[in-house]
Amino acid sequence: PLLRLILPSDPADPSDAALQRRAILEAGATLQADEALVVDAGFGVAGLLTAGVSRFVTRVARNFTARRNVLPAYKGRGRGPVYGELVRPLPRTHKGKTLAATPPDPTAQWVVAGRTITAQVWDNLVLATAKPGSPAFRCVVIHDPRYKAPLVLATTLPVSAEALWRLYGDRWPIEQVPLAAKQMLGAHRAFVFGDASRHRLPALALLAGNVLAYVAATTAAVA
């Protein structure tokens, strides 16, 4: 991974939520035509859509729900429907009752290292609180035999389920940057108290950790 921007919190609003909103806006604004924003479950679909990020892949909770981006047929009585049909990618239990999963649209399957990975896809969805015509996305549930729980992704990319699975896997190298900064360079043992230092020390440690990781990746292995 190569760091593009280290974003400090705003002194006027140092909350995690405000920093996350700024991070999404900054990352979305710098996306190139062949790039997508890949984030973990801490970044919700609503925030990404509100920020106008056109291409993203994010992990969502296993109890995630959404709605169809079209109105269901009018049943002939009462008020006409306002929201699309609720889509539940995975079954869940509520008050002792099992709520069935919504049947997927397409399904996919591929083989990696001798194991078969399956995926279920729901296309043209909107947020569970949104009406048809709102920004749309897709939901993909990936079942890998190596893991007990499935991987549930939401995305705006019109690519295959296998491509999404590989894209999300490409997010993991970012964990190497703080690992190198804290454990290899010893930043986890450094303490500062000044207002500016609390931003400068972690920023410097992350930058140095990224440089160290880059040098390691581009240098011949040493026995």
C-alpha cells in the first residue's frame, strides 16, 4: 500500500464520525477512473452514497437489509406502496421466529485452490429507509468454505462476484502500515501530550512505516 493522504481530525469537531465523513469525501474526490474505494464495515453504505462516492466496495453486517429500487405491484386495496420490497440477504431470527432470506437474483461459483466459493447477488437495491429512485447499489453474499460466516458486501461496481471478492481481499495490505509503524518501529511505546504532537507523531510513524514496507517489498529478500 502507498499512503496518499494522512487526514487529521478537525479541532472544531474531533469526533470519529466527522473524521470519517471527511475521509470518505477526500477519498471519493481523488478516485481515478480505474479505481474504487474499498472499505471495511466501519463505513456504512448510507455514508458512502451521501458523500457521492461513485465506485465503492464495503462490508456490511450479516443482518443487513435493503429494498428493491422499484415499487411492488398494487394489490387493489388501500394506499399504494411507497417503498420497494424488503430484501434480506441472509436469514435471521427475531423473537424466536426465523425470517427467511430473500431469493437472490443471479448466483455465481468459482474454484480457488481446490475449494468452491459460491456467491449470491441482489441487484438494483436502495437503502432500507429509501424510496425507489434513490442512489442504487448491489449486495453480494460470498460463502467461502474456509470461514464459518459468509462475507456480505455492498457495491456500486457492475463487476462479477469473483472480482468483488478479490477486490475486498486487496484491502488487507493496508493493515501492514500501522503494524510496521507500531511494532517494527516502536511507535506503540511513544507517548506525547502536546496538541500538535498528538497528530504529528502518528502521522510520522505511519509515513515511516509505509516507507519501510515499500523498501522491504522492492528489495531482494535477505536470508
